[in-house]
Amino acid sequence: MCQEPTSRIRVSLIEAYLLMIVLGIFGAHHFYLKRPRWGLLYLFTFGLLGAGWLIDIFRLPVLVARFNNEASHPDPSLAKKKRLDDIYVLWFPGGLIGLHHFYLNNTRLGIFYLCTFGIFGIGWLIDAFLMPYHVKIANSDSQDSTEKRFTTTCILAISPTGLLGAHHYYLNQFGFGLLYTFTFGIFGVGYIVDWFRFPVLLKRSNKGRTMLHSTHKHLDDAYLLWFPLGFLGFHHFYLDRRGWGLLYMYTFGFLGIGWLVDLCRMRTLVENCNRDIDERMHLTGNNIVGGHVPLNYGQTGPSPPGYSNPHPGIYQTQQNGYGSVPGMNDQPPPYEAASVPTKVKWSSARIFSQVHL
């Protein structure tokens, strides 16, 4: 026979309050409510420096009701759920050393807060408004470990670490990250702009994980490089126009005239660059599968008569022929010379006979 699970014993609110008033600073009421981790935390931090003990005066009825509800209706999944009231207790004042992020299993961000004192207090203040979103993500059943989070991006972009490009490193944009590191967020201009465009950067990063055309250039990035580093041609380097970039670098953006003109034609430059990227990807990718590859392009075998092979080894070809086009793998037919009319020899006697006729 299967033994039915026994329900836990219900606790009394009065007893919980007695323990909290007398020994609550050492976590006695948490041990009473079968919350040993919270009890140990209160024991070694004196009730989170007294702040957690004061907050528990008001939320203790909620803790007792939650315990009794779980005792009446046991559900193992509820024990793993993160609670908004718990995270706010950890946030003040323990959030300055990342306690709420450790509670949410954001270990790396917790260590970052621990080493930077809540990213100099700014990240700690931002979390006061993002806390419900933190809990929602932590309790989500469909978490993707590779997907970048809105809350982390927001904290890194708005806090002083954004001056060093921390949010760009987090979003795997290492080029912009290094640029921000050595220019202090492009002299503070890019840092302020990213306060408003970091949701776009986040969406772009998560979308680029599954899309093929993740190497496309973006208009906002180009404009960010145009001011104030456009005088040195940074936006041209970004758009793979290295020649123009060097020219701007040595002429200070054509003495500022070319720099101003680029303000108006930036969209066209970005579109042309993306068009070139699409063409290169089409040549190196799409033509391999089911495409018609020219016989004189990328062959690995011998070339047929009359054709050259300027780029050997680019495309894989069949072993028994010249190219991957059906019907073109056989040797060309032999050359058949056109028939030449035989030369007629006219003798003098025959000419004479023809004349007399």
C-alpha cells in the first residue's frame, strides 16, 4: 500500500510574533516557519542589520498564511518560486552587495554587485523599479540561458559601467565595447544615447542569435560613430569603406565638409553596405545549394577548354566533372571540322570544250 503524504503542522501567528519580538533579530521566527536559510541569514547579519526584522513586523501574517496554505495543500513547485516580498527584504539594504541577485540565481550579477557595491549604488536604485520583472523572469518556466535579459542590460547601460561599454560586452558587441572603454563611452555622448536605445540593442542581440544576416550594419550605430568621431572617418570604417576612412582621418573629414555631407547621405551609405553584404553572402552561400555555378568560377578540377579558373577551391565540385550543374559533368563533344568543298581542277582541254559548247 502506498503511504499518503502527511501534511505539515500548521503554525500560530501569535507564536510567530512572540519569537520575532524576542529573538527575531537572530531569525527565530524564520526557523519556526521552516525557512532555515533565512534564519541563518538573520543570525549572521543580525536581522539584515535590523532592517529585515522591522519589515517582518508587517509581513509576518503573510509568511504565516503562506506556510499554513502550503501545509494544507502541499505543492513542491511552490517551494521553488521566488517571492516579491522576499526579494525586497534582501534588496534593502543587502542589495548593495547583491543579495537579491544571489537569491534570484543571478550569480554573476550578484558577484558584480558585491565587487562594485551595487555598481556604485546606481544599479541598486534601478533594481527598486525592476524588481517585479526580476521575479517574473526567475519564475518563468521557459528560460533561455543564452538569451540576454532586459534588466541586466538596463543596469549595465545606465550605471557608470556603461561609460566603459559593459552593456556592449554583455550583448557580445565587443567592437563597441572596446571603443567605449578607450573613449569613455565615446566621450559620454554614446553613453547617454544608449540610455534610450538599449532596448533596441537588446532586441537586436537576441534576434541575431538565430538570424543569418546578423552582420548587417545599422543606421543608429553609424550615426553614433559619425558624431563625434566622424571627423576621423570612424563611420566609414564601420561601413567597410576603409579607403574613405583613411582619407577622412588624414584630411579631418575633408576639412569638415565631407563630415557634414555624410549627415545627409548616411542612410544611403548604410543601405549600400548592407546590399554588398547580401551579395557576398549570396555568392558564398546560396549558390552552393542548388545554384548554377559558372564553370570558370571556383573549380577544383581541371578546367574545360577555353575556360580559366581564377578562384580555385571556393566551391566544392563533383569528382567526376567540371561543375555542379546537371548535364555539364561530361567531357565536351569532340570538335567536328566543317566540310570544305573540294578544289576543282580545270584543265585547258575542258575549258576549251566548255567554251565551244
